Amino acid sequence: MLPPPPLLLHIERRVMKNIIAMLVLVSAMAGCHREEKRVVENPVIAIIDGRQLTANDVRDVVLVRTKIMQLSGMKLSSVALTNWMNSCAAQSLPSIISAELLEDEIKRLGERPEKEDWDKTLKDYNKATRQKAKTLDELAEKFGEAKGAFLRQAERSALFRAYNRRHLPKPATKADLPEFYADLTNKVNRAKAIDAGARLRGEAAWKRLQTGEEWEKVAKECSEDKLVDEANEEFARDWATVGLDGMEYPALAKALPNLNKGDWSKPLEIDEGLVIVKVMDVVGNRKALARMLFRMAQPVDIPEDDESALRAIDAQRKEKFTENLLESLSKKANIERPMGETFQYLFWK
């Protein structure tokens, strides 16, 4: 399975929410890969307090992530790689803008990375790439055309570590555990109720299809994609074209071989939620799919022990702290989007 796009902030699993560009989804993954070539176009995606964020800036972030994948030993087909990189670029835009705002604030405060921040950054990148480089410069040589972009990302990572050490909330203690466990129980119960409701709605929609109702009518009345993002309403007509591997979704991979043009599946649980997919067309061993979505709850992580629970509390506090900081910074910043809030653009062709 391809890793998720790089997010500089922790973002819970959502269904294509806040994606700025609607791009083709990942297709089959097999065989060898090829080096992606940068295209000539370099439009301005956003202007943050007068500074331009261009398509090449976004490409740099994705190239670094791609090189990390390749250095770690992952083999990808050229089609799958190109599609994933485009999807990655689209989904990363909000976090890239957030990172720009955070970096400006950290530098304004006068923070500077210290040796321990650089050492931890090198250790983490060595682990991600399965390398044993002694310095970040040595590791950067393995990134080829993305060398400069990697060093800039590593510098930002060290800067963020320095900030986190000095400004994040104090670590949790055992006195925080009772409230945490009570809240965890409530979250589990809510998640179970949400998932049960999604399964009931999905089953009801599937039964309507089985009795002969038209896909378009049932999808319009039942699919919840439009509740996630209005642009996603088109997924009921055109969601993705995938190979028999099911676009990395085990549930799809199991169902697709038995579906012909015009057929629909039973409700299937995938990362985005519960879906019913319909085969709109078949070209070779690839199938064009439409879908209905029924929203499910975010997975609830259950800590194995008290120490894990304390780490979870720290992570929650860090996330809340960062969200509040970003909200404040966003209100003060002047962010322009010359191409609009929602646009279509392929970063790689």
C-alpha cells in the first residue's frame, strides 16, 4: 500500500475533505518505476503574506516524499507513481500552507535548532529511508534532483523540533488518566453508534438497488459524499478507474473480479467509510467506478497500557495546541489563492 501523503500536522482520516484539487486516484502498483520529470508550468498556487507558493514548491515536497519511499525500498509502477504524486500534491496543500505560517511564527520568536534537534532529525530520516548516513548532507546526496528540497525540509523539521521542546504543553501525568479513560469510553460508544447507523443506511440503499431502483436516484438520495465536500457529489457518477488490485483497498480487490459493467457491490468498508461501488465501464483489466458513500466514525485508538495512554494525552494536547496556534496565525495572515479555493491542476503529466 502506498503511504499517505505527507502532512506536517496530524490530520485525522477524512473522506477527501478540504482537498483543493480534484485529481485522478491511484491505480495499479506493480513493476519498476521511472524518474518523474518536472513540467514547465509553475503557476502560483497561493500567496502567503506577500510570498508566493508555486506549483514547484508543492512538487518539491512531494518529490522528497517520493524519494523517501524509493530509498526505503518501495517499488512502484510509473502510472501508479504519477497518479499518487498528483494526489499527494493536492492533499498536501493545506498542510504546506500551515507549515509556512508556523515557520514564520517560530522564526519570529527567535527559535533556533540545537544539536539534539539536528541529531533527532537525521535519526528519523535515516530510519524512514533505511539509510545509515552520518550527516544530513550525506543523506541528501541520495535524493538526486530533490537534494535541495530535502535539505530545506530537514532544516524545517529541526526548527519545528526546537519549537516543540520549548513551547508545547507540559507532559501528562497519571492524574490525567481517569478523565482520559472516561472520555475514551464515550468515544468508543459514539463510534460504534455511528458505524452501526452507516451500515443500516448502506444496507437500505443496497436493497433499493436490488429491487430495481435506478442507481442515479438512490445515489442522489442516499450517498453522503456531498456532505463531506460538495465537489465529491460527482463520485456517484465518476469516482476512480482502478485495476483489479482495487486501488489498494482490500475490500475492493476482493469484490471487483466478480463485478461486470453495470454491476454494483454490496456495502464495503474502506478507509473513507462504507461504500457501494458500481462498475461504469471496463477497459482491459481496469474498471471505472462510481460510488455511494456512507460516513463512518474515525477509528478510536485504544492504548495498550497507562504509558501508551499518557503518550496519547500528550499527542492530543499537542494537536489541540497546534490547531489553536494555526487558527490564530491564519486569522492574522493574508492568504490569497490566485487559482481559487477549488481548481483542477495536474502537477505531473
